[in-house]
Amino acid sequence: MGNKISAHCPLNELYEGEEFESIYEVDESQTIGTGKFAVVHMCNRRSQPETKYALKVINTRVGDMASLNRIHEEINILQVLGSHPGLVSLIDVDEAMPGSIRLVLELCEGGELYDRIQQKQYYPEVEAKAAVRCLLEAVAYIHGHGIMHRDLKPENILLASRVSNTELKISDFGLAKISKDYPRRLPRSHSICGSDFYLAPEVIKQEEYGREIDIWALGVITYVLLSGALPFFHHVLHKLYRQIVERDLSFPDQAWKNVSKGALDFILRLLQVRPGDRLTADQALSHPWLRNNGSSAPSFNSFTSAHSGEAMAPNYYSAYGGYGGMPRPMLHPLEHAHKV
């Protein structure tokens, strides 16, 4: 079948040497997504017409060599990750058609988490907790394969169905980085990449960074889910970056008065300026806020610092007070992030 790459799907073995068109039926009458170099259609296997997939057709004629290498790196990462309930799985890959690469991906009919938050305005705490747990399990799995995503944001998180608000799947591994020698070497980078509102302080400061940047992004996403607002926002980029680097953060009463202290504690433990102070994905899954399904708030004093084994320093909660008597800023509603 030309230059076909087999993905992590047992059915692929049956298709070696067959033409893509003989296996898949593509519905080109409607587009379910478009990107800079790609278009997404619905498709199905001819042998199983009831199961729908998303077919991403990437135009390889328009990009440069670096773009092409990135596409192949993304395919490699998706193949390494294989199947996980919290990730959009790669089903099949076809490179037989000149000028394009076709990826058959799991179809997520619920659309982007970004649009769902806009529709709901914010997530009730019980739903937010389930959604965050789902994301953390996926991130723990990604990190456990020596990979960092580097662009976690609501636009890159899809809902599996139209009916569930909490069955989330992480997508778009276009900026992801894999360690070639994991676990002896962790994935590290100096490249400035990601999306503005979700960037970790160390990326802005142009320091070497690792998987902790995904944890920071999850902290921002948790804040967004619970409030429908961005924790860090400014129209002037360097002022936004200053807010992030200084963790210039507050929890205005208008959005947070009915949210438990446990949720705030959870967010602050992810939004630590020093990467080493942040919880890992596995540690975050053990946080009392996620473990406790009831409405009564558990004690957080017993939940110790990730690395020292000691309780957090007294100024740990400084973000609660914030602004030293100055008027608290108004919430800034969620808006689309921009790639940097």
C-alpha cells in the first residue's frame, strides 16, 4: 500500500498491501474540521459502516521540511501511546497518495471542550472534578511514556460524545516531545512553544523545562472549568507573561464563593512557579479534592508538599488574599488562546 505506516490497531495487519479506498469510505460532502494544512472528514471502514472515524488529510506540499518532520514525529508519538480512554487514538495512517498524509483517528462527536465551557459558562464542581480526573489520568499515561504534550488547552481537548460533559480526550500532539531514552532521560526542551494563556513560567523565562509544564497547563484548565474565566489575562503579551511569572492570581467571590477550598488548594498546588514544587500527575490524582466525591471538604493540612514531605509554607495561600487591599480584578471570560 505504498508507504503505509501501521498504527496500533490489530486490524491494520489485515490491510497490508490493500488500497486505502478499498478499506475506507470517506464522506467528503461535509468537513468536520479544518487546520492550517489539514482538513478533517468523516469516514468509516467499508466492512463496518456503523463505526465512524475522523479522517485528517494533511497537505504535505505546502509545508517545509521541518513541518513534515513534525507530522512524522506526531505520528510516531501517537503510535507509541497507542490506545488510552483519555486520548484520541490513531487508528490508521496512509501515505500512498502524493502530496498528502491521511490519518484515521477516533471520532469525538462532542467537539472541543472550549465550546462546551462557553455553552455551559462553567462546570459545576462535581463535573469539573470528574473532568480533571479524566485529564490527569491521560497526562499521567502520557508522562509515563516519556512524552510531554506542551500544548494542553481546552481547544485541544475533545469530548467523546454530545451527552457527556466529562468524558474527555486529549488531542493534537503536534508540539509534543518524546524522550528517545526514557526512563534514563526525561523529555527536556528549551523551545518556546505552546499557547499564551497556558504557558508555564519557565517557558516564558526561556529556561530548560520538562513535563511540569503540562501540570501548570492543567492548573489553568481546572481554574477555567470551575469559573469559566482565565486566571491570567492581558491584551498586552508582556503584561500577561508578567502575571504568569509572578503567579498574579486571584479567586474573585463572584465566581468562587460556592467552590470548595479543596478545589482552590488543588489549583494552587499545580500553579506553583517553581516546577519542582508542582505535584506530578500521579500525585495530583491522590489530592483529597479528587479523592473526595462528597460535598464536605476534607482536611488539606495533612496533604504535604510533593517533594519535601512537609506542609506548605505559610505564604502558600497568598493567592487567596492577593493584591494587598487593592480592588480585586474582574474575571476575564474564556477566550481562544494563541500559539506562540
